Amino acid sequence: MTHTHTCDRSPRHIGVHRDVQQKGDHTCEWDTPGPKDMPALLAEVKQLREAGADADAWRAMAYAEIVRLRRAWDDLNYLRLDERDCPEGHRETLRAAIAERDQTALEIEGLRAAHTRACNWEANLAASLFYAQGAARTAQAEVAALRSERDTLLTQAVEQNTEMARLVEQVDQLRAERGHLASQVNRVRARHSEQCGGVCAAEQCECEPGDLLCVECETPHPCPTIRDLAGEPTP
């Protein structure tokens, strides 16, 4: 009888195979694992290795039983006598010996089939271990790629922080320079206001844009260029 089932890649998988050994042959449909199955695969590989050790011990006992039964088979071969050549009092003994011999043959065939299933089970264990090792290598490669990407991002972040600090320093220098120019403009305006009597300060003079001296009082005055430096709009 053929018992077909789908392996669910769980610890119950070992128990299922042990039950199947008493029922007959079966087939398995394996799913290819991925990196996300890595923790479960590692635990399963550990269990499968332990089960493999149990399978080796069981196979050794099966070999010993086969040897014992073969010796019994050889002993029974000596009893291959025709019932007509057997004494009347030993015919029942001969029939019992022949029946035992036939039963021994059936047991040997059963042990051979069980040995074949054990070999198939061992092959399944090796395949599972191979898939688990492949998943482990894939996971290690992904971890290495993520670490490389993390290092690259950290390097970029350091460079951006350095550039930002440099720009902040430049902004502070420009603000200081602007404040210095504004103070100079304020001093020029105050001095001109004292000398010109407020005519140029009220923009009532007849100066042209860009004149450095007032046409009324011939003193420096806040021309449009100076107003631009002070941060005021040019009329």
C-alpha cells in the first residue's frame, strides 16, 4: 500500500515517518525554504540529526536481525525433506519447520523493505539539511549586504553633518559682516544728519543716485548704495 502525504516541515514530520514505516511506502512533497524559514530550519536540522542517530541505531539492529534470520533460514534448509521420506512421527514437526521457514522468509522481506524505507528517510534528512544550509548562506549574504548599506549611509550622514556645520559657520560670518556694515551705515547717517541739518536725511536734497557727497552740504550722505548695504529697499 502506498501512503502519500505532504511533509509540513515540523517536528511531527519525524513521527509521521515512523508511523509510515509500519504502513508501507509513501511519497513526500518538499517545499523549498526561504531566508524567513531560517530559525525553524535550524531547529528542525537539530531534531533531524538526532533522529538520524536513532535511525542509524535502528538500522544496525535491523541488520543484526537479518543476520539472525538468515542463519535460521540456513538451518531450516536442512529440513527440506519430502514428507514421504520422513518418518511418520516427524511429519508434523517437518510441517511446523517448513511453516516457520516460510514465516522467516516473510520477516526477512519485511526487514528488507524497512531497510529501504530507512535509506529513503536518511536521504530526506540529507536533503533537508542541504536546504537549511542554502537558506543559511542566503541569510548571511543578505546580512552582509545590509551591513554594507548601513555603513554607506553612516558615511553619508557624517559628510552631510560636516557640510551643514560649514554652512552654519558661513551664515554666522555673513550675519556678523552684515551687522558690521549696518553699524557703519548708521554712523555715516548720524554724522551727515549733524552736518546737513536734516535736508538729506529727509531726502529733500537734489543728489543723484550714487553721489558720495551731498550737493547741499558737500558731506557724505546715505546714498542708495549705502541703503542697499544697510538692508533697506531702494526707492
